[in-house]
Amino acid sequence: MSAPSVSTPAAGPARPLVPAGARALAAQLAALFEADCEIVARLNDAQHRLAGANRRLWSGLAPDAFGLIYDGVAPAGTSEIATLVGAAGFQTALLGALQDAHWTIHRAFCAYQSACEQRRQLAVEVGELAQQLTEALCAAGWSKPDAQRADVHQLAQPATRQSPSQR
């Protein structure tokens, strides 16, 4: 149950049936694994926004970007901010670009923190449900190692009736 892709071994003696309560726990865990994938996507998006804003900010603040300000000879660089430094009336535009970078970083950092906290809470819930599922499967006759290795996606599937010839 530590990962959604771990499957139960196909070989060996027939397993006891999966009780309805264990099947419901497995379905909850499967849904939590899907929620985790969504949180990871949000974390990646926030990280990319942070890196992009930082790149825009840093490339404008590199030492050669302020060449026009210090000695009026060196080029202002090629970034969005550096371009503003070389333009007429650059102070207002530059401050606006810096403010935009600041708020982009702030929003991305807040989104990252929020997603991290949600993932931490999700991990606690996954741990508790995994323990409950292991206990439910063991109570139904599963060995502890088999219960811990069970694939929650498979367990969450509705039980199918087998004909006597398939058993």
C-alpha cells in the first residue's frame, strides 16, 4: 500500500475474499493517491512560476544590467527589466516590473506552501487508512506482508463472481 502501483502476487494459494469494508478503504486510498498526483502537479506549477519569476528578476538585476545607470556606457542587458532600464522614463516602468516579479513570486510561494501543507495532511490520512486497510485484510485472513503489498486500485474494484470452474 506504500505505492499505488504495487500489485498483489498472482501466484500462490488463493487469497481470502476482500471484505466490503476493506474494499471501501482501498477505494478511499486510491482516491487519495489521485489527489496526491493533483497536488504534485500544483507543486510543480508553483515551482516553475517561482523559477520563472526569479529568472526574470535576476536577469534584470545582474551587474551588467545597470551599466547605463552607473556609467552610461554599458548596455542594460536583454531581460525585461534591463530593457526598461535603458528606456526613457524607466523608473516607473522598472518599479512596475519589479512589483510584478515580487507579486508573482509571492503568489507562487503561497501556492507552493499551501500545496505542501495539503500534501502533508494527505500523507497523514493515507497512513491512517493504510493501517486500517492492513488490519481489515489481516482480519479477513490475509497475511500481513500480503496485506501491506496489496494494490489498492485492484482491491477497490467491485468483487466479481467466479463460476465453480474458475476457482
